[in-house]
Amino acid sequence: MSDTTASTPLRVGVVGLGFAGTTALDAFSSLPGVEVVALAGQEDERLTHLAETRGVEGRYHDWEDLVARDDLDVVSVGVPNHLHAPIAIAALSSGKHVFCEKPLAPTGDLAQSMVDAARKADRVLEVAFNHRRRADVQFIRRYLDEHDIGRIYHARTSWRRRQGIPGLGSWFTNQAMAGGGPMIDLGPHMLDIALFLMDEPKVTRVSAVTYGELGRAGRGGRAAGATGGTRTFEVEDFASALLRLDTGGSIHLETSWASHSADEEDIAVELLGAAGGVRLFVRDYATDDTIRIYSDIDGVPATTVPTVHVPSGHHLKVIEEFLATIRSGAWADSYGDSALHRSRVLDAVYASAQQQQEVEVA
Ligand SMILES: NC(=O)c1ccc[n+]([C@@H]2O[C@H](COP(=O)([O-])OP(=O)(O)OC[C@H]3O[C@@H](n4cnc5c(N)ncnc54)[C@H](O)[C@@H]3O)[C@@H](O)[C@H]2O)c1
């Protein structure tokens, strides 16, 4: 392993060749002071293609062989959710920093074991909350820092699709491999953005429902290249939750992969403040006209429409921050604790839906 605070390049191994793995591979490869020296994944042709086009020498079918290398500074984890914990723990325990896809793990307990491993090894565990790095979300964060919209007592946050079960029958719809449906797939991003914009309150109690009407009937899927799985649909396709906060405020979090509704591919976050409000609405990954700010001017309701363009490359931004943390040599608050809280909240969502009652967040 190299001296990560010096100017020597950081040596990175990337696990996973799907959307997440390829996005991380391209982001790491594009940055100065980084060498991607190893790549792992089970699609042989794609492995060869990606390694050859990106100039990566080390190629592995199984993650264990990549993580066993003793010359890596960083392991990037972009594989089905159930493999995040074993890969991250093995990498952290052998002294590597880890960049992990969301959700941290299928359950809060597994997520806890990853955070424990990061703290014990004193290595960075960063999670790919790339949507938080969107230019419009960052604009809203700055707006809230500079303007007083009063106490934000409630947020509505959602990611809803009309027809978007990713790879119906792939690992995404397998309970053991994914840990759940859209709530664990899309929910982490939307919960992350809401908590980030609300100054990181803690979620204390959750009341939730989940349904799987379309997926169980074999409907609502979209052609996608996701891998693995058992060809079954074992998770929810719709979930809705009311989260109570330690501030006395609340969040309504809703996610759907498929529903007979006006939803298309809609990301929304609304903040209701005592003296103003903010709404982010992104239809089909729109890059412009996504923000509205609500206030009163002279007692008259007023709506402001900021012009914020949203370039792509949110993974690149979170990876840049991750590398900067490593290079700073100061990462005592970068062991994944905030991602762990998000995992505990998702646990509570599923527990509440199953028990049909409000439950406490661990
Ligand atoms: N942050 C985001 O915006 C975002 C977007 C998509 C997916 N994701 C997350 O990324 C992860 C992967 O999703 P995806 O869509 O890329 O999945 P995918 O099914 O397309 O790809 C999974 C990859 O993991 C590899 N893999 C599986 N088992 C392996 C093993 N034993 N050893 C080595 N490689 C192995 C497969 O070969 C495949 O290349 C998931 O956790 C998902 O939630 C995040």
C-alpha cells in the first residue's frame, strides 16, 4: 500500500461491471493521482472489454482474488447488495479504504458490522450518495444556509416510477440478495437528500406500508441488464413511510418501482418551513428547471424559479470527496456512520410494514 497522503498515485481495485461498477471505474480512471490496477466481475467478455478499453491490468472473476492483493489502497464495491458487507469488511480489515454503493447493506446489522470494521481498521468507508451531489440539491443546501425559511417541520421525499422494476427476476427482486425493493434501492438516495437538507436530524420512529401488486403479477418490469437472481419477485414494488424525527419534525418517504399512476421517473423533495418552502422535482433525470422556492412577499404568496443547470457526473463528485478525505489523512468521522443510520431507518420501514404498527429505529 502506498503513502496515501503523499503525491504517489492511489491504487484502486473496482469490483462489479454493471452500471455502478462501470460508473465508478470511469470516475476513478478520469481523476489525477489515481491508478485503477484491478477489476473484478463475472461477465468474462465485459471484463476483458472494460479492462482493455480502460487499460486495467489485473482482471478477476471473483472479488476475493482482487481484495487479496496487498498493493491496493482503495476497493470500490459495485455489486449486488448482499455482497457489500463481505467485500467491504475483507477490504477494510486488510487496510484498504472502501467506496461502497448504496445501500450500505441489506440490513442495519450488516451495515453496523461494516462501520465497525472501518473504525477498527481506521479506514474510510464512503457510500455512493451521488444524488446528494446534484447541482440543484447543492444549490438548495446553500440557499438554506443563507436564507431563513423558519423551522422545517416536514419534508416530502420520493422517487416514483410508472414502470421501472430493474431487471424483474434479477438480484434486484430477490429478497436475500437485495434486502428489499424500491425502498432499499431508491429510498437511500431520497432519505439521504432529505436528512442532508434538514441538517441531519435523527429518525426515531417509523410507520410504513409496502405492497408488491405489480411485480408479483410479473408486470412493471423494464428491460435492464442487472445480473443474477432467481427469476422470482420477492420484494415490494411500492413503499410509503412516515418518519418521526428527534427535532419533532417529520418526513414522508415514498418509493415505487411501478404503479398505475401519473409517475414517470420522478424524484421529488419538498421542504415545508414555517416561513418558506422549497421544492425539487426532477422528471426523467431532467437537468434544468428543477427547483421552486416558495415565500411570501408583502403577504402575497411568491414563487421563485432559480436557473440551475445540473450536469451529470454525481458519482465523480462523491468519489472526488472520498479521495480528498483519504489524502487529508483525517477521516475520524468517515467510517460510514451516517449511512448506517439510513440503513437502520430502512430496517424500521420494513419492520413497521411487516408488524403493521409504528416501530422505533434502532
Ligand atoms: N448510486 C447509484 O446511483 C446506483 C445506481 C445503480 C446501482 N447502484 C448500486 O450498485 C450495486 C450494483 O448494481 P448494478 O446495477 O451495477 O448491478 P449489476 O447486476 O448490473 O452488476 C453487478 C456486478 O457485480 C458482479 N458480481 C456479482 N457477484 C460477484 C462476485 N462474486 N465477484 C465479483 N463480481 C461479482 C457481477 O458480475 C456484475 O458485474 C447495487 O448495490 C445497486 O444498489 C447504485
